[in-house]
Amino acid sequence: MDRTRSLSRIFLALVVLLLVACGKAKEEALPPGTRVLALGDSLTAPHGVTAAEAWPALLATKTGWLVTNAGVSGDTSAGALQRLPALLDEHSPQLVLVTLGGNDMLRRLPQAQTTANLGQMLLLVKARGAKAVLLATPKPTIAGAAFNNLSPAEFYRQVAKDNQVPLIEDAMADVLSDPQLKGDQLHPNAAGHALLSKKVFEALKKTGFAR
């Protein structure tokens, strides 16, 4: 009997370890027609490209979702936080993609302020019964700009962890590290937006949101 109990406990422990190894269960896929809000700055807005060429519009084409581009050039995390309640009221999205913090870093605003604002945005989205995904933007550095080797700012990982939301960490940095994908030093061109939409789509497929 004792041996049977021991074997049962070992089996149970192995099952638990297997479940942990498999990670968090995937999100439920969002069908065509789902309302999605892309909240961001000039990296989301059609800056230097047409509205149809911006990555939110291309994501809508790939998924069939109704994606609203709520990107505002020059916006900070504080500005987006102020805009968010009205946007949630107007569009009632089921998913919000948050891509902010780049202008905070360029203006050297306190990182604690940026992370707090991002956290408040994610809490607001969840409070409305919607899902949220955080997209990291690159940390502006002289070396990164000089050698076209940008990397996402580290704080996004902690914000995503604290708020238990998926993080698309490298997509923006990968695109903006390629000069052929940029219209200027800071923004993707049409080809950059196309690749970014592909990367975002693939990341959303991994989380389960997209099919």
C-alpha cells in the first residue's frame, strides 16, 4: 500500500512538472469581426505611410478583425492614459494592443512614471473586460542607432509580468534595426510596417489570440 501511494505521488509530481513545462494555456482565438484597439504613438500611427499601409490595418487584413488605429504621433504614456477611457467607451474593444513608451524615453521622462502609466492602461483594459497585449519599443541608444542594433527596453518585461499580459518583445526592435525598413531614423516605412504586422500576427498566433 505504501509503495502504491509513493508511486501515485511520483506520478502526480510528474504530471505537475509536465503542466508547468507546457506553460500557460493559450488564449481563446478571436474570430473575424472582433473589435481591436491599437493604442500607440507614431510607431502605430500612419507616420510617413498611408493608413492602409500602417501595421494595424495590415493586421486587420490578416485576421479579419476590426482594428482601430489609435496611434497619435508624439504621444507619451501619460497622454495615451488620458485618451484611453474615451477610446474604450467609443470602441468597446475585446483586445487592446499597447505600444507606448518610446517618446517617454526620448524625452528622458522618469522610467517609474512610464511603467506606472503602462500598468494603469493595462488595468483599465482589464477592468473593461478586454484582453491586453504589450508591445515593447526599442531603447534609444547612440550605439544602437549607429550600428543598427536596437533592443527593447528592459522595463517592458517587468510591466508585462506584473500585469500578467503577453509581451511582444522584439518585433519593433527587429524592424527598426534594419535601415531598409525605415523611412527615417525613428519610424518604419511601408515595408517595415508590413514586416511588423507579420511579426505581431505570428506573436498573437502563439498566444492563441489569432488563428
